Amino acid sequence: MATVMQKIKDIEDEMARTQKNKATAHHLGLLKAKLAKLRRELLAPPSKGGGGAGEGFDVTKSGDARVGLVGFPSVGKSTLLNKLTGTFSEVASYEFTTLTCIPGVIVYRGAKIQLLDLPGIIEGAKDGKGRGRQVISTARTCNCILIVLDAIKPITHKRLIEKELEGFGIRLNKEPPNLTFRKKDKGGINFTSTVTNTQLDLETVKAICSEYRIHNADISLRYDATADDLIDVIEGSRVYMPCIYVINKIDQITMEELEILDKLPHYCPISAHLEWNLDGLLEKIWEYLDLVRIYTKPKGLNPDYEDPVILSSKRTTVEDFCNRIHKDMVKQFKYALVWGSSVKHKPQRVGKEHELEDEDVVQIIKKV
């Protein structure tokens, strides 16, 4: 482990020393690729039996979505979990009170949202310090991340946590790179682009590919991509998720400071202890999770508005709805009757490819 750590440090030092210009772009691309490979080794060390994931980290995924609370020690993550879910997570004024992963559940707008209180991250977590690896590996399984920051501590903490998460392949508030990468058997590296490239050229692309021992591939760009984007696509293990920066303890700062914080994107100021703006935070979590509620209607009865079926907004077909209820339902599916904004008529008969919208009512008609 120490040798991998040393190699990572050497590469980071060399990158810091290297000036960024066109002449060094090829060299920096190569270093970034080496760094990504070493980080992957660090994340998934060769298993030598036993060990396990560490006590308290094997949390079963439950509910419709999972939200992780990430932050440095003593910023108020446990207090926030207690106030939102009523789950008891030990709270104290000293650092590292929470040592394992504590789950809680919020029921909001009919959706069950699992909230995870993860132990405090320390700088260097991505390099295996503290319980960093387990904390961030659990964070990778979430649908949304809440980075909890202390309003009275420096805002540079935000950048440090982002760096730790990015080191683990978590990309916050970003879309996957719009480039295609396809390996082939022969023909060398074929690099095409529909836009002018200021950051990547054929030499840099070849250098990065050769580091991964890829000598034949088609790469096409649809926007001005960076070397990091190409490495993310080759690695293929990156997780893209929404993130909200929760500024806690706003009762300890002035109105002027609060107004400055309010201009920053993806921010939500709260005071967990005094329960200020917790409704606003829940509203924002719902918006970032981007969930769709579908109500069921049994034949001859009124729709069940109490217990909606929750779908991700990326998968909202009638078939997805059926699979969410039971995997065998699609086999017996004949057609569906839908009331709501996704159809012109009330009700309208649709097939399983029909795209549903939030708060639609669905009745499934089965084959006889």
C-alpha cells in the first residue's frame, strides 16, 4: 500500500511542477492516466480473504432512494439525521462521534428516502486514511449526496471534500462526457471531433490509450473534452450524481455572510440544531432526486393516493412501473388505462412503452 501511496504522491508532485501549456498537454495526459490507474488499485486492493467491509458499513439499501450525508467531523451531520428522521445517531461536541454508518428513513411526498449518516471524512480519505475508503464506497451507492459544511469554518472545506470524492470516481452535478469510445481489433487509434479541440489532440489521446494498453480504438468527441473526460470514459467506473451543499449552523453568522452564501449554486443554508429551513432542504432533496410518483387504481375502486409507486424520471414507461410492482406482471400485461398529464383522454388505453408523468393514475388490465 505504501508503494502505491508513494507513486501517487510522486505523480501529484510532478503534475504540480509541470507548467500547463500545449507542449506539456501530452505529458500531463499521461500522468493523469497513470494517476487514475493507481487510484483504482488503491480502491480495490487485491483481496486476500477475510477482512470484510468493516463493521456498520454493510447497510442494506431500502426505500425508493438513498441520500448520503458527507462532511468533515463535527459539522452537524448526526444532528441533521436526528431532526429529519427521528433516528438516534450519537451527537457530541467532539470530533469523530459517529464511527459507523447509521441509516434513517424520511417519508416525503409518499416516497421513502433512506438517509445515511456517514462518519466524518478526513483529508486524504481517497488515499485510504481514516475510514475514508468505506465511507466513500458507501457514498458511491447513493442517488444524491449532501455535503454538510460548517458555516463558521472556511469554505475551502468544500473543495477538499470534492477532491476526496472525485478521487473515488464520484462526479458531482456533472453529466457523463459526451464522447464515444469503442475498442476494435485493428486499425490503430482513430480520433474524430465535431468541434474545435483546445485540450485534446491525437498525441495526447494516443498517450492516454497506450497507458491502458489500448492500441486500436475509435474515439469521437461532440464537445471540447479534457484528458480527464477521456480517462473517465476509459475507466468506466465513474458515478455521476447530484449534490447539495448544506451549510449548517447559519445561526452563528451575520446576514451579510448569509446573503453571500445564498448566491452560490446548489447551496441550501440550514440550522439543524434550531430546525431552520429543514423544509427547504427536503424540497431541494426531492428536486435533485428527480423522482416520479405514479398512483395505482384497482378495478372498480378509487385510486390509492396514500402509497404511490416511485420511479426514477429516467425510467418512466408502463413496463418500468409494472417491474417496480412485480417482475411477473409484464408477462400478464394486456394494456393499461392512464389518467393524468401524459395522456390526452381520461382515461386513455396505452401499451407498455407509454411514458408516464408525475402523479399519473394507472390501472393495469391483465390477460385472461
